[in-house]
Amino acid sequence: MGGRRIRAHAFVSGRVQGVYYRQNTKETAIGHGARGWVRNLPDGRVEVVIEGDEESVGRVIDWCRVGPPKAHVEDVELKYEKYTGEFSDFTISY
């Protein structure tokens, strides 16, 4: 990874559970060299924390706004936080 390192924290709402959103997010993040985690929330949203270079994180966020074919993303609440470098990979959190 090159460039400025950033951290994004997103809450994705819509039809995003039961449609392989987490698995596809993980595959997308790994494909772009990003690190962090993704999990389902009890209220039906998906929460994602992504760290990496600015371009890679941006590409994962762009993907999160669309999701996998069976998903229907209504909103992505996004905030940027201080980069920590705490992650060694991208995981699905349960």
C-alpha cells in the first residue's frame, strides 16, 4: 500500500443482511489491500471499519455504496477516524 493512510467507519443500511454483504465486503477489501472488519448489527445495518491507503479505502467505500447483487443499499453513514494500523487483515466479526 502506498500513499496517505486513512481509516473509515461506515454504517450501511438497506437490504444488507442475508445477501452475502459481509463476505463480499471482505473479498473486496482484501482485493484492494485494505484491512479492518465488517459485522451485522442487530438493527439490520452492517458496520464496517476500513484502514489502508486513501485510494484503497475509497474503492472499498465505493463498493459499499452498491454492495453485492442481491443487496439494496439505502444509505452509507460515513465518518473518518484516526488511522491506527491495528489490523493485520480484513475479517468478518460476529
